[in-house]
Amino acid sequence: MAYKCPVCNKVWPNTRELARHILGTGDKPHKDWIGSKGLSFADLLLMGSKGYQTLSELLEREAEKVD
């Protein structure tokens, strides 16, 4: 099942790739979305793979699923 980015609506094959997209983009709208969820962009990056996992788990609950 694919997932749609809640910021720019690009479709990604899984939440891990979507998390990578959001952290890799690093523009203001994506950072603001992370902040709106009570997370820190910088802290997620500093956490390394745990940060990606944390964001991926959030996206499983929050991101729109696409068939």
C-alpha cells in the first residue's frame, strides 16, 4: 500500500520512504508539519534511524493511504 505525503501530496510506496522524503526535503512546509505533530525536525535527524522509525510510525497513522 502506498502513502501520500501530507504536505506535498507526492505518493511513496511505504512510510519509511515517505519519512525519508520528509526529512530529506527539509523545506519549511515539511518542517512545519513535523512541528505541528509535536516533533522536532533537528531531533529526528540527530536520532538517526530511530528518528526515521519514529516518523514512519507517525505517518502510518496520519498519512493518507493510496491503493
